Amino acid sequence: MTGTNGPTPSSSLGTAIDLHVHTTASSCGYMTPSEVVGHTRASGRRFLAITDHNTTSGAVEARTFAKATGDDLTVIVGMELSTADFGHVLVFGEGVEDDWGWRSLMPMPRNLPDGWVAIQAHPFRDLVKRALPGPLTFDLPDLPPSISAIERWNGNDLLSKSPDRRADLDEASLSYIAAQGRTAVASSDAHRAVSMHAYHTVFPKPVRSVADIAAQIKSGEACPGSASEAELAEIRTSWRRRNAIGWHLMGLDWLAISAKKGHDVDEASETIRIYGIAQKMVGLGFGASHLCDETGLRFATAMDFIAIVHEENLDPPRVR
């Protein structure tokens, strides 16, 4: 894969950081700050950036938890601003957790403190969802100088909302990013654990602080990266499961909706059947191993179903 910043290096050639992750400090998030830290540690990564909507409380809590439970993980505190003029914008910088005057739905600041960086989040989302299949054209605004980068790949879009539009998006997004003279980045926009780190930004030079992140983004050295195609396919399957289960729990005709969206209806039917079994297993205090014994599922797939049950028990209406 390539970006305006040249070929995307593998994480072995740099530090891969997911710059867009939500916790329950966002009304749409399913993972507590400590759970996000746990998932990141389990993946073997050493960096985690948290960007809740208009608050840093989840990121600060995660940072405190990470420091109290080990020294293997650096939590980067960020925020996803809801601006009046440029939609959602990610911002990082030393002291971003302090009260620097930001309030939701204010205009995007035209100047940020030294060492800070701002990223335009998912600018192509609504356009891709509305557009017919085929080449895409965008009529997006010119960005202010305070925004240094653009999310070329957003996992929430490419894994769940518009998973079949990757090829259409690539050429058009590159054209817009190049015209704006910005750095292309990528991130998961994860609200649930399954999507974390699927898309990320690769930093070729050592990262020791948020200032290093800002500098490599502003210089154009950072570039977008992603998990393997096989891993992305597994995550898309997981999201189809979540969608079918969500429609089922909302009392909708999940089979008709699945068919309309081009999903495999047999897969959807099997998903609802296994979800019912998983619910019973969780209610009895059993986990993924018992679900494997009952259904013959692979362990990773059984783990995913157990995670879905726990997520839906938390707050069903949150994310579909």
C-alpha cells in the first residue's frame, strides 16, 4: 500500500501507533480505559493513543492505570474535537488534558501551541456512504494551517460502514490529500476491541513523546499502515456479526437487512443462532472454551462471540 508519503512500511520498519481509539468516556465507546490498556498490552504494542469526544478524561485514566500496572506502555493523551466548521478533528500535544479553552462546537482553532498536531478525522465518511459504486469525487473544503494531516484510512469506515469501498476511496483520497499538501495517516477509530490497531500510522523514527509524533506527522515522515488483508477480513466478518446481532436486538428484520446490504444470509442466520448459545454460556458463567465445545467454533471466533455478548450487556443501543 502506498500513500502521499511514499510506500507504507511494515511496523518492523517503524513504530505503528493507532491514533484514534475511544473509551467509555465517549458516549459511543464500549471499552473502559483499563480495558483499552489491557487489549493494547495483549497485542504486544507499546503505544496507545486515546481520543475521546471533547474530553481527555478516558485517556488520562488509561495513562494513570498503565503507569500503576507496569512500565511497558505509553498512553498518548489526545482528544477528538467536534468543531463547528471542520467536523471531527484529532488533536495531540503536551498539556492537551489541561483546560486550554476548548468547548464542543467551537470553530477549529487556527493556531495551536508549539509541539501540538491536529488531524482531520474521517473526512470521506459521508461522501463514500452516499456515493454510487465507481470513481469518487470530493468537494471538500480547504483546511486551515492548524490541521497538519488527514485520515486517509479510517477503520470505522473501511471495516464497518463502507467495507467494500476501499478501492474507490484510495485514488480520490490521495488526490485530495495531495492537493491540500497534508500528511496521510490511518487509524482504527475503534469503539470496540475488535477494531483496535487494524489501521494505524507508522513512524519511521523513534517515538519518545507526543512531540515526536507531532514532528513526524508535520514533516510528512509518518505514513498510513494496516493489518494484513487476512486480519482485516476477519475483522470485517466480526463487524457483520455485530451488525446482524444489533439489528436482531433492535427488533428489526435482520435477515432482510443483511440481504439488502449484500451480506451472506446464511452467515447472518448462523450468527444469530450462535449468539443465542453464547448468551446462555455467559449467563452460566462459561467462556470461549465451552462455546467451542458446544458449537465447534475456532477459539478466536468463540472469543469474538463472547466479547459481543459482554458488549451488548453493557449498553445495546450504543454502536451499530
